[in-house]
Amino acid sequence: MFSSVLSAAICGIDGRKITVEADVSDGLPVFSMVGYLASEVREAQDRVRTALKNTGIRLPARRITVNLAPADIRKAGSGFDLPIAVAVLSCLEQIPRQRTEGILFVGELSLDGGINGIRGVMELVSCAVRQGCHTCIVPEENLAEGSVIQGIKVLGAGHIRQVIRYLRGQGELEQRSINIEEIRNRHKEEAGPDFSQIQGQFLLRRAAEVAVAGFHNLLIIGPPGSGKTMTARRIPTIMPEISLEEALEISKIHSIAGELPEGAALMTGRPFRSPHHTVTPAALAGGGRGPRPGEVSLAHRGVLYLDELPEFEKGTLEILRQPMEEGRICITRNTGNYLFPAEFMLVASMNPCKCGYYPDMNRCTCSYRDVRRYLDHISAPLLDRIDIAVEAGAVSYEELSGSGTGESSAAIRSRTERAQQVQRERYAGTRYRLNSDLDTEGVKRYCSLDRAGEKMMKSSFARLELTARSHIRILKVARTIADLEGQEQIGEEHLAEAVCYRSLDQKYWRKM
């Protein structure tokens, strides 16, 4: 007797159709599983057999063979338990075979027959839609996130007994209606950190606004307690509201990584990832035998914040160079190449030296060699990829004790949204989305300077010893500043501000 049901596997961030085939025949009583399986998938035979026994169904003493096809895709994770159990029961005619047609099954079984939640359900349901399935049965725990996907009936089950009754036509499974707009509106009402809580630091606040408006990378340098981390953590509050398309994209990545908040149906805010400086290269970039998204992908469409930048391993930081340029990261394994999206805004903060007070030699206790060694953790190629570097000075007592508050996040966000809307309209029909996406060809077309601007740029190029890459990044930042001011042409004042954001590497790195 033979039967098959549909399931799916996560390969990178994409769902791939898997056919679970079962055959029961005469022979020695054995439960054999094949199909390029990871250890947790091979263990499914014991979970399935025990779960069915505790549900009141004993498997016969016959040869049971289960194949997960195609055999050239490595199957990992525990989500194949439920489809294996259904395929075996269908093969034993405990379930009508025609009832399993057009249904994709995913879920992990516990020994008592309960169905546990798994990672990546949102993408697995999307895979079911692409395969033309009319129904997807998922763990009850994952029903909310699975129900976000439109165009398919998503049912949740908490026990295999419920699935058996449903397939026999003796009962119904839970179905949930998700109001995406209601979820997004609920997120808007939640109170959180606000830019109005930052006292002083006008230059830092302005640099953060420019960085968000063009999705530029930002480096904040300053002594301890100057508000670097406080500002960085408030940057997501001035970023434009997340669109539905972006929310689905971000949610799928977090679901695959197992990072979707418990019980949440959708990520409704921009991600803010702040890995500790002891993070490993694999955790930052993603990886593993069956590669999973790393921090750079979990920060997709949001902020990747690296606090105390020189404390990170130098080799780990160099991993950022490719995703910062290309907006994606490629991980190669013997099973194939896996592409993960990584369009993040890098925000980094650091002290100018180990003690934190250089170049104030009245307070700095570091030697010249100590300062040099500390700053050398950041290579020139990485520094060259940072569009804006700004200094956060010490905050005065008058600023801290003042009764006035700074501008709110909502007011700043209205300007960044307007600037990004200008960019989207300008680049409509092109491969660019925001100013940060511009390459050499795009800069020549959209960031032209007048004669006075060309003269200023030529002077700055020689004085600051700029590279070709930093020259392009200055022009992109100037384009963003002009967009914030509502100007079509980049003026001298826009270019001058953009050049100032590149002068700190001259002060700290090239001065030494």
C-alpha cells in the first residue's frame, strides 16, 4: 500500500515543496526513513510511532518505508512529523486518501500526540499557495502567523487526534481571521522611546534625520554618557512607517529564524538589532549546515546597531562589507548557495579611545599607541562604506536641566517620510529605491552639481584625501539633504553639510 502527502522545507529563506511518500509492505517490522535527512528528521519515526500509540492507533508489525522527495534537498527541522504520520495513516487506510489531496501539512509531534509549533510557518504557507494547495494545516501555536498569508485556507490543530477527525470528516479545525490593518494600528498606539527625550545634541539629531531620510549608514563618535546609544535606539521611531509588503518580508525572515515574537501574527515595526560585541561571524552573517538568517538579515529594512564598534572582532566587522554594498549576503555550502536579504541601515557608536576622552588630553589617559591600536580595529574599507560620521559632544548641565524638550519623533518622521516619498517618485521605474541605492551611474544622473558645487567638491576631494567611494557617498548624502529641504538641485549648502559628515575620519584616523 502506498500514499503520499504534501509538506515543505525551508531552504535559506525560501520554502520548497516536499512530497512525503509512505509504503507499508510485508517483511520484517521496521520503520525506515530515507531522503537526505537531518538527525532530527530521522528521529521522527520514534515520535510518530509513539504519538500514534498514545492516540490509540498501533502501527502493524510490517515494513514501513517513508521517503521525503526530492532526495537532493536536505530536510532539517521537526516540521515533518505531522505529514509523516498522515502519510502512514493514509497508507493504512485509517484516513481517506482523497481527503489529503491539495492539503499541505507541517508540524512537530510530541509523544502524547500534541502538535508543537515550528519555525518558518509563514513561508511554508506561502509555498503552499505557490503549489496550488487549497488548505494548509499548521500547529495551533503558529495559526496566527500562517493566517496572514492570503489566498489559502489555513487551519490550526493542537493534537493529531483533531487532524484525524477532520480528515475523516468528523470534525472541524480552528480557522482564524487576521485583520492586518488593526494589528498595524495597534502598534502605532504603543508608547515607546521618543526623540523628544534627548536633551541637546542638535548636530547628532540632524545627522540621524539625514541618515534615515536616505537610508544612509551612520557612525556616532563621542565620550561616555553623551547620548550615543540613547539616540541610536530612537532611530527606528523616525523611520517611515512600515508598508504591508515590508512587514510580510520582515516577518518571514524572523519566522524562519525563530525570532517572531510569541503569539505575534506580523512584525509591525522596523527591526532594531543590537548584537553584543562578542557576536560570532556566523551569528552576524548567518550560517550553519542548513543556513539560517543572521543579524544582518534580521535587521533587513531596519537598523543594525553595533555599540562600541572597536570592541568587535576585526574579522567579524569585515563581513559587513559585502552586504553594505549589495544589500544581500550569499552563504555557500556544499548543498548550494543561499541568498539572504540584508538591506539594513548600519548605525554604529564608539568612544574615540579606550578611556573615551581623546582628543581631550586633559582627561584622556591613553598613550598614542593605545589610541592608534583602538582605532585600527576599524579598517579603512569599512569606514569608507559609512556615509555619515558625526561627533556627539558632552552634554552641558544647562541642557540637561532645561525645561524644554526636543522635537518629537513624529515631527521628524513626517520629514523623513516626505523625503523618501520624493525619492521613490524620482526613481520610479528604475532599479533604485532610495538615495543610498545609487551606484556610479545613478550618482552621475541624479546628483549633478553646478559650477560652484563642482569647485567645492574638487577642493574637498584634495583636502580630505577622499576615495572614489567616499566621493560618491558624499554626493548621495548631499542629494538626501536637498530632498529634505525640498530642493531639486544640490546646492553649496547641501554639499557643505555632506562634506562635514566625512571630516571625522580625518580628525581621528588620518590625524594619528
